[in-house]
Amino acid sequence: MLKSVLNLAAAAAFLMAAPVLAQVQTIDPNQAVAYQAEPADAAPDAAPEQWNAETPEGSEWAPAEQQPAEAAPVETFSDAVAPAAETSGETARETAAAQEAPVSTVPREDVFTAAEDLFGRGAEGLARLIEDILHDQGEPTAYISGQEAGGAFVLGLRYGSGTMHHQIEGDRAVYWTGPSLGFDFGADANKVFVLVYNLHDSQELFKRYPGAEGHAYFVGGFNAQYLRRGDVVLIPIRMGVGLRLGLNAGYMRFSQRNRWLPF
């Protein structure tokens, strides 16, 4: 009897386990390795699904539209170099323009050369006098090289002529007269070298330039005088031959033609 009960229990257990055994599949080890060798970053077959908020209630899930991502701008080597190259080109053009632009002042070497040509090379005291003036005033915009003659007995007169060299406008002939009044006696003849400052238009030279000077040289020597009208400054340097002593006040009047009337 007991044996019969055990047989029935074993049969019932076998019947219950049969569906489970039917679901068990045998896995080939070679197929499993091949499956694992697939690349992990393979693209998915379908985009992930998201719920579309505009889908009516009760509708199924719908894939959201995929917007292509904007590519970040890539800076090329030519883009990086172009601004620097443009700046270098502008600098080169400015440098070339500055080199081509005319110099507005007379170089000091030209000043010394012109003065020595007038007074003679090796004139004693000339180089030091011009050096002091250039140190105080700087380089001139023009200079006048010429000669004059004058005399005085209380009332003095002066007549001169020469050539003005303007650094921008070139050379032109100029004339001047110089009445004076003071304790002044004698006569002299001079070579005159005039340094001209702040004369941007040579036509502006032809005016009266007041000044005061003292004469104290015999048979030779240098004398410098400052004349000013507005921004224009004239510094005549004279080396005279003659005898003239005194102190006077007057002016120099420049003109484009020779004048007999000194005033």
C-alpha cells in the first residue's frame, strides 16, 4: 500500500515539472561568445520613444522628432592668422607712408653745412653758437642765407637780401629792411644766416618782426638776435665787418621784392 502511494506521488511530481523543462533551451558556448563579441557602441535600431504631449489622451507612445545637433564652428588656421596678417599689413603701410612723407624741419647737419658755406668753414665760435640755439629751439623749418649793409646815427637803416630754403616748399628769394632807433652809431656790412621756426607757409614770412638788439663787435665777430611775430620766430646770426656800437630797437620787414623805403 505504501509503495503504491509513493509511485502516485512521483508520477504527480513528474507531471508538474514537465512544462518547466519544456521552456529550458540549450545554449551553444560558441554562439554565446559570438554574441558577446558584437561592438558595444553599435547604433540602436530605433530611437528611444518619448511621450508626445500633443498626442490625444489615450493614444499610444509616439517617437519624438529628432533635431540634428548644430556643429560647433571650427576655427581654421587661416582664420587665426588673417587678423594678424591684416594688422601687419596696416603697420607696413603706415611705416612706408611715414618714410615717404616729407620731413617738416631742416636736419641739423644741413643747418651746419649751410652756415659754414656762408661764413666759411672753421669760423671761430660759429659751431658753438648754432649748437646752443638748436639745443634751446630745436631744428628750424627754414633758414635764410644772405647779406646786408647798414648804418646808424641815432636813426639806423638796414637793407638785405638772400635766399630762403624752406624744408617743404623749397627755395625762394627774399628781401628785408630794418629801421632802428636808439643810441647807435657806425656802419657795418654783414653776412646773415637766419634760422626760421614755425613757418609752415613761406608766404607768412613777409611781415614785420619786432626785436631789440645790441651791437658790440669790431671788424668781425658774431651777433645773434631773436625776433618774433605770433608763433613764427626768427633768429638772425650776423658776422659783420665794420665798426658799429650802440643799442637800438627796431624791426625787420621781409618782402618779396627789393624795397628802397625801409619802413
